[in-house]
Amino acid sequence: MRLGPHELSSNLFLSPLAGYTNLPMRLTVRELGGLGWATTDLVNARSLLENSPGALRLVATCAEDRPFAIQLFGSVPEEMRDAAVKCEALGVQAVDINMGCPVKKVVSIGGGSAMMTALDRTAALVRGMVAAVKIPVTAKMRLGWDDANLTAPDLARVLEDAGVAAVFVHGRTRAQGFSGRVNLAGIRAVVAAVKSIPVIGNGDITTPEAAKHMLDETGCAGVSIGRGAFYDPWIFRRTENYLRTGILLPEPDFAERVRVLRRHFDRYVEFYGEANGARQFRRVAPWYAKRFGPARPFKRSMVAINSRADFEAAIAEYLVWRAQFCDDQGVLLEKFQPEKMEASFMREDDAGGAAERNAIPVPKGPVEVW
């Protein structure tokens, strides 16, 4: 697919997830293959203009991190316009506007999901940004504030008229947060509302089958994956292959998971320094462990690491402990295998509680009030 002037290698996108989709994460999933486009964590426009060290860290990139967009949030038109100009000067391929974040501290300043409740004001802000830069401007939204205010189709039409190059839509409302079922009909309504710009669907894509189902059911041009990529950083490669060939590649084995876990950790150390990188990685390692099978001691050790030595010791101790759940070849016994992931929108009946067991938790991080 195309996004503005850019021809993408796939129609698969890495969604921004505050505190997680930093440069180490983006490089890790890019290296595994299949990813067409990535977006930074959401960045406060004013902080970026003020050269806040935290904001500059969020937009840090390198030659291997292409193509990518910086996602901005804010509600002051002049600040958003000037921040877009600064992003263009930094050499990014696009600027994305966050209109979907449900977090109170973002919404309270008129950013995130609050932008879906004032279409005229939002349109004026977007027109100012589009006029100020030559690179594409995109927008990430939800279906609306709540079920009684599903404004996404109207907003998408307004944004297309204002000049955005694409819209990303999470199939939940602001009131839902990250709970409940993703509404595919709601995404389909957004696709039908626009004339020519691509609509990228988002929400609960945890398997290649879920990605194809969303594409087929909504007519969206691509899919954007966030939390699902933490359970399965290989999901982009597996999904691209499935869409292209119809062949479903198996989930990676345990050895491959540990290899990529180590690579991800190394990038954290390179990016943040050893001590800070190890501490930051405490919240990343448990995501990998979700597909390890029994892993309580591993998670307990990882949330206390302070160095590379601590990291390696935690892995070594876990390998010894995990052996009791494996056969002679080191393969996890069937009764200890993690349950197959399944998207909320692909479950017909949940009497057995699979939705609760398979639910991807909202990560704790710098934005904790959901």
C-alpha cells in the first residue's frame, strides 16, 4: 500500500504504545521482518518544541528505523503546527496526530480522544499542520467518546477534507479504554466514510488470522498492531507471510524467544546505558514470558534486575527451573503450553472465560490513569 508518497513494503503497522514503542522496540521488530511502518510513542508537542530531554529521547531514531512517523499530542494549533515543522526538519517520513489516547492527562488538555468531540476546532488545527509541512500528516482516532457518540466517520471525512494522508482507527470508544470487544462494523463505517485515503484498523490483533479477519471484514487498507507485538514480536513477519501465501507459520520456539529477548535487552542497554536500560527493561521482559509457559520465577527475577549480569542470571536460573515442565528434548509438555491467542472480535462464545484468560493487559508505565 501507499501512504502519501511512500510505497510500503507491507500494510502492517506498529502502533504507538506509550513507554514501549521506543527505538529499541522498533528496531527489534523491524529486524524480524514484515513491518511496513512504525510510529513513535506519543510526544507532547510543547515538550518537543522546548527540546525537553524526554521528548527528544522519544523521537530518537537511526538509519535502520525507516519508514517512521512521530506521533504528536496537544491542542494548541500553533504548537502542533510548529512541532510538525520540527518533526519534518528531523527527517521523519510523516507526522501522526494522536486523537485516540484515552488517558486522563492527555484528554484533560484537549488532546487524544477529546479531539473527537470538537470537529471544527480539530479540523482547523489539522489544516494548519498540513499547510506547514510537505510530509504526510496522519491521525489516530477511536470510534468515538462513547457508544452514544460514535463520531469517527464524521471525523474521518473532516480530516480527509483537511488534507490528512491516512487515518488509523482503534475499534473501541474512549469509554471502553482497552476492554470489551473491538467493533469491526465501526471500523468499516470509517472506511465507507472517506473517499480515497487509506484507513488502517487497530485493536486486539494478536494473530495473523485476526489481522486477515479485520482486513476482510472492514475493507481497511492495513492493520496496526500494538500490544499484540509484545506477546509476539514475530507477528509482522508471520502476518505478512500469511496474507501473501495463505500459509500460517508457527509461533517461534522457546530458544528463538530467548534469542530475541536478549537482542531486545542489548538494545535497551545500548540506548539507555546498562543500569538504566536494565531497570527500563523490567517492564518489557514479562511480556515475553507470557508465551514461555510456567514463568513465575522468571518474572519475579526480571522485575528486579539492575545490570546485564542480573539479566543473564535470571535467564540461567529460569532455564534450570523450567526443565521440570519439558520433555527430554526441552520442549514444553502439552499441558503446560500457553493457550492459543484469539482476538476478541473472533470469539463467538466465551462461556469458558477465554476472553479473560487471553486478555492483553494494559501495561503499567508513564501513563497509568486509564
